Amino acid sequence: MYKIKVIYDDCCNLCVAAVKRIKKKDAKGTFIFVPFHTSNLHVNNECNGMQFDQLIVVKNNQSIKGAQAVLMIMKELGGFVALVSFCIQKLPNIFLDKLYFLLATNRYRIWGKRKECSTCNGTIIN
């Protein structure tokens, strides 16, 4: 079975809550979660040269960022969430990207920022 790596901001309350929710729904164990702030990212080939300012999903050694990464996660979770993803994908990419960046740039202001990151010790969450 293949694994999908989800690289997320572990200091963002919204991001950490989303990871917890995905873990609950991930019955197949498809996802591996890696916080931005882990040292493992800096030596990993698929992330060389990337800025970690948005959600990144790595699947089959290809990285997908932003809104498309969110949609891929939803699709992989299956069920109703995948159906919602299918419907959202019908919207223009420029609209999805603008919405994603609006939420991403205001995530700390809206949902808050953790004083201590949940995974600052650099561990990868399976």
C-alpha cells in the first residue's frame, strides 16, 4: 500500500485540527503527517527548494500544494467527503486558489497560533 505524505503547519490550530480529523477518518492508514518544522523535511528529496507556506501533499514522488492538496486529501478519504471534493473540483482553479490563499494567509488571525507547536520535536505522525 502506498502512503501519502501530508506536510502541514503544526503551529496552526486549524491545520492541527484538520490533521486530527483526517487521522480519525483514515481507516486504511493512507496518510503520513509531517509538520513543517521537522528537520526531516530539509533532507528529503521531494521537498528540496520548496517554501513551506502552504499545505503540501506528496504522492508518488509528486508534490501538490494548496487547494489542490486539500482536494486530493478529501478524494482519498472517500465517502461523502470525496463527493464534496468532486463537486468543488468543478469550480475554476483560480477561484479555489484565491480562496485557499485567503484562508491560509489569515489562518493565525482567525483560528489562532499555538505558542508551542504540537510536534516541535520533529517527529513524524503516522
